[in-house]
Amino acid sequence: MYYEMIGFAQDQGNTVLSDVPAFAPGETALFLDFDGVLVELAETPDGIDVPPKLVPLLNALVDATDGAMALVTGRAISSLRGHLPGFRGVVVGSHGGEIDRGAGIETTVNVDTETVGRLVELVTAFAKCDAAYIAEPKPTGVVLHFRRNPDLRGSAYHFLETILHDIAGFEIHHSKMAFEIRPEGVSKDAAVRRLMGEAPFDGRRPVYIGDDITDEPALAYCRSVEGVAIKVGEGHTEGNFRMDGVADVRAYLAWSLSEPATM
């Protein structure tokens, strides 16, 4: 079987693959989050481990879906591409604030670059007050991570709320052990809806796999249009299926390339 040949069969965790329907690649619009879905979360954004066999698997999915496959990530596209050299699919970055369909990165929202720069400066300076903080600049905003010390959650939110008091057009979003400042109207579900109206995604059944609170609106959308919405990990979800972790996702994707579709 293909998933055995690509080498992810042994990665399978506790999820029974038959519990989640195999998708027909030729009829599917596939959307995948990255951190916590395809790779394990790490202490720092750059500390992730990307197995060499991941890009071949993803490119096989791009080919099998005739290009109707996209990574939908909170990372900046430049960061994601840096971790996946040779990946040929569409990338939605910065939670929908930018997109690369293969012809270069485009921003999906008009933002004042000076304001973004100022926000990045303020958050970066604040992060230096405690070594547990990590500031992660984005083309359309900035993230303040507190994963090294979850007790900093309250002070992190209070600081971001304070600096946005007199800045219009931006809002705070919750993520896993982080808060992000990004432009109003930017979201993963908006990006998925946009792609579902374009070739080669249009007319296909969406399959979305995500692990974070930022994925929930996209999971809800896919479920609402009779697609498959898969939540990775614990917690409340709008999804209609659940997987335990990254190993299950990798095995499932490879399995769907070789098994007859069951949905």
C-alpha cells in the first residue's frame, strides 16, 4: 500500500483509521493546518522537527487532488516554505492574511505597514521583559507566545489589549499558548471559503484537518457544506471526526491515497 511505501504506517497512534472515512482525492478539496497537525508543536516556532518524508507525502496529495490541496497555517508563508522546501501546493499563511498559489505571495487584506511595524516593535520589546515570552512577527501582525510559561497568559493579554486601545483595524486572537494581533476580517475560514470559489477547489468536497481554536471556524464551515472536519487532539470542536495526534494525521493522509474512498 502507498502509506506503507511512503513510510508513515508505523507512525499511526491510537486512532483507528477506519473510524475516519478515506477521501477520494479526485473529488476532494484538502485543507491542512501545519503545526500540531503535520508536525509536533515545539518550544519555539523554529524548533519543529520536519521528517524528510513529509514533503513527498504532501506533493503526492497535491498530484492526487489535481492541485486542490492547501496548507492553512498561522505561520508566515516565508516561514512555512522554509520548513518545506520543494512543496508544490497552495499555502495560506498568517491565518489567512496572505496566500501563495504558486505565483508568489499575495496579501489578502490592506494593512498599514507602518502600523504593523510599530506593533511588532512594541510586542518584541515587551517580550524581552521575560525570557519565557517569544515574539513572532508576521507580515500582517505579530504573535506573542507564552508556551514556556502558561502563567504569563494574563499579563500577555493585558499588554496586547492596552497597545490596541488606540489602534483601529486590528484585533486579538487566541491560539495555543499564544495571542496574535492581526487585521480585522482575517481568518482561516475566510481563506477556505475564498479558495472553494476558485479552480481547482470549486465543486469538490472539502476536507479540513486542524488542531487549534483558530481552525474551529474553518471546521464549522466545512461541516456545514457536508464536508469532513477533523479535529486533532482534545477539546471542544465543531468537527465531525477526531484524531489523537500528528502520527494519526500522517498515516491517514497516506492511507487515503491508497484505500478506496468511503465518503
